[in-house]
Amino acid sequence: MQPKDRAGRFINLDGSGPHKAAEVLRWAVVDKIAGRRRKSEGSGAPVVEPDRALLMTPATAPRITWLGHASFLVQLDGASIAIDPIFGERIGGFIRRKVAAPLQPADLPRIDATLVSHNHYDHLDQPSVRALGAPAFAGLGMGALVERCREMEWWESAPVTTKVRVHFVPSKHWSRRSLNDVNRTLWGGFVIEGPSGRVYHAGDTAWFDGFAEIGRRFPGISAALLPIGAYDPGWFMEMQHMNPEQAMRAFVDLGARNFVAMHWGTFKLTDEPLDEPPKRLRADWERRGLPAERLRIPAIGETFVA
């Protein structure tokens, strides 16, 4: 059974829910008027021309293409899977991309499954999901928003193909799509598993001790796709997002082989400069003395094998 509060809303494993109204007011209005929020823009993530021919070929080992923000194309063992796809110029009708989407649905191979981590507009773009036309996998309650959706509880698994399975795993976050649906749908991350390896996509999440449990249940993760942006101001964001140093801590807890940075440089959602997260991540990686080849900070449109 999924954890819920007395009102029947989903909650995190530690019992936490969304911010209180007073905290939202302080962040969105009071601190802004008082000039306590950073205003630096920074530059968006670099973009490269995708290898379209390569993407049309079956992948044997895990092959990962960053499409910007939390959007990925993951290919392994003959399957092609889209995660949190966004192809349009805006999210929520008003937040504009800082860098263009590197691919459109017509540029992709046949998609076997679309995974949607939760219902926030920067992760669920309904026109993009519909354009792919693939069966979808998402948390409980998401079937009302996503067509052909297999709703899943935390730790539940389902087949994508005869060789590839997807597992829905916990994250520390919350959900909301409209005024009256706070935490009525479930959020989470995914482990994509095939004979050639495992790829973990964290969705949106703060740091929580569940990373160690995910690593224990799914040892030998080939690549951990972890969010490193949307963290400033920390007093407000740390209950829902990770900063780069917290993402490093999650990576260590997971015991994964490769760190893949995401959730930065595409949309300006919070107060840190767009290009600050990878700088902080590289500095922490070097401080820890970890192998340089295991850190992946891809350009948007870049493909690599994990």
C-alpha cells in the first residue's frame, strides 16, 4: 500500500508532503519583493546535432540520449524508451525553453514505452506523450492524464518487451496539476532493466535515504540519471529537488557505475544561474577523486553508451 495522509493524499516515505501555503508565499512573493532572490540568468546547456542514423539502429548495451531537462531516449536490448518527453517550446503555457529541443517525435525510432515520472508540467507534457503514441507507464492516478497508461505503485514492475522491464521506484517529491489535486497522483523514478544493464532515472526528487534501498534492490546500475538543478533558494527547494552535492550523495548511495546529469540548463525554473549546476558537480566530483570517465554531463542531443 502506498503511504497516504489522513485526507487520502500520497505522501513521501518520510511522511512529508508539499510546502505549506505560507512557505510558498514567502518564496514566490515576499522574498522576491525584498530582493533576497538571485536574478542571474546564466547560459543554457550546450546542444549538439544528434546522430539520427545511430538512434534508428537497435542498441545492445544501454544507449542514452539527453533531450534536455529530464527528457531522455534510453535504448537497450532492442527497446527504445522515452522518459518525460517534452518537444514543445513552452511548458505550462508560459515557461519558454532556453535551448531548442534537439529532436522531434518524427526523428525518433519506434518508441516501445513512454515513462512519466509525475504530473508537473516540466515532466508531463501531454502533447509530447500523445505524439509518441506508445504505451505509457506512470504512478497511481496518472491514467486520467496520460492515455494508454499502466499505473504503478512504488516497487512495482512491468514488462516493456520480452527482454526489458521497467520498475517504478520511490522519490521524494510531490504532485500537482491544478488547484485541487495536490498529491492525488503518485510521483517516482524508474529503473529500466534488460540483459545488458540497468538504467535509473530519478524523476524529480530531493535527497532521501531511499537511494540506498534502490541501490540495494537493483545492484550494478549502469547509469544513474540524476537531477542537479532547480535548487535555489535551498531553504525552499531542498524538500523537492537536489543540489549538485546532494545528487553526488545520491549517486554514492545508489552504487551506480556512471553519473548522468539532468534537470538543468533547459528551463529557468529557480534562482540559480542556468550554467551553475554542472560547475558545482564537477568540483564535487574532483574533490572526491572519482574517475573522470564515470561522470557524464552530456550536451543536449548527445548520445553515449553506459
